[in-house]
Amino acid sequence: MAGSSADRRLNVFGSTLRRDAWWVELLPVIVILSSFGIYATFRAFEGKFYAWGPYLSPFYSPLIDPEHRWWRFSPALLILAGPLGFRATCYYYRKAYYRAFFLHPPACGVSEGGRGAYRGETRFPFILQNLHRWFLYLALVFLAFLWWDAIRAFFFQDGFGIGVGSLVLLANIVLLTLYTFSCHSLRHLAGGKLDCFSCTQFGPSRHSAWGWLSRLNERHMLFAWMSLFSVGLADLYVRMVSSGVLKDIRLL
Ligand code: FES
């Protein structure tokens, strides 16, 4: 009987045997993801101040129909689904927002109360999280455009040069590349579904690719946060320069 009453107590939302402040790590996730979501939504709909000189905001790349010939709304809305879908279905972010926003569960070893049978991601809408692999393919295409933008940011009207914006866009694409290449799906693509690396034709090259990607994958959470900050700050920088709030400093 004593055991069953303890079980009942542990089935109350938030009950746990943990003694640490497990809820502390939820707060930054809520604050950062909410702030980014609000800012990114505002910028996606704003439809202006996205380019200056050789700089193009990552929120608007690739830039489609900027003259509004056939699309009258913000050009960012045409491409938003790609990067948004990639981040929203990311394995790391899933863990972060399931805990912070859905409290499902709030943390490891912390009860979410009686919520009925756990179905994981086997039913709509969460089954759509399985699209992550496809969003990864899309993200690789976006990455190519963003690398092109970052290189172009070094070519001003008077030729090659380096502005603060060039470095901001370069740092951003490096972090986005690290985030994308540390993706769990990409690692699985390189090394998954194989019992023996040396038994197949491309096994050895797949093994080294898998090894490199695994090293990056260990830091996927770090790259997820750093690239979230960098993409937001890169857009903010271009917006401030483009709207005249800030003057870009030419270093070379
Ligand atoms: Fe995070 Fe793929 S798992 S981007």
C-alpha cells in the first residue's frame, strides 16, 4: 500500500525525486525561443531593410521577386518554410521545446502527470517531425545560397573589401554550416543502415565521413544555439545598416 501511494504522488505533475533545480534550464529556452520567434516573424513580414550594398539578410536569402512583379508580400515569406521547417523538426530543438513549452515531459525524471498513453511521434501532427530528413536536403540548398551571399559581401562597388557586415555574414554562414553538418540526420545518412563499413564499396569513405560528422554531432546543441543567435544578429545588423540606424565600418 505504501508503494502505491508513493506511485500516486509521483504521478502528480512536476513531482520528482530529483533534488537539483531542474526547471532552471527551461527558462532560457522559453525566453530565447520566444524572443527569436517574435523577432523573426516581425522581420519576415516587414519586407524591407533586408539589403544594403553587398549585404543581404539571411532571412531573405535567396531573394525572390524583390520588385514585387508577381508576389506582393514580403519576399521572406516565400522562403521561410525551408529554414523554419529545418529548425522546428531538429532533434535537439524538439527536445528543448517539448520540455519548455509543452512540459511533455518538463525534464528527465520529472512527472508530467497522468496524460494518458504516450504516443511519441507516431500520430498527427507530431508524425510530421519525420520530415526532418527532407528539410535537411533543403537546408543544404539554402546553405549554398548563404555561402554565395557571404562571399558576395566582400565585393563592394569599388571592388574587394572587408566591412563589419562582411565578417558578420561570414561568421553566420560558418555557424550555420556547423549546425547543418552536425545534424543527426546527416550523420545517419553517412553511417546509418550499414552493418559493416569495410564490406561495401563506399564503406571506407562513408566511415570517415561518419567519423567527422560524429565529432560535429557531439556539439550539435551548441551549434544550434550559436547559429540561432548569429542568424538573428546578422539580420539585425543588415536591418540597422539598411535603415540608416548604423553606419557600416569598412575595415579594408
Ligand atoms: Fe538538429 Fe538535424 S537534428 S538539424
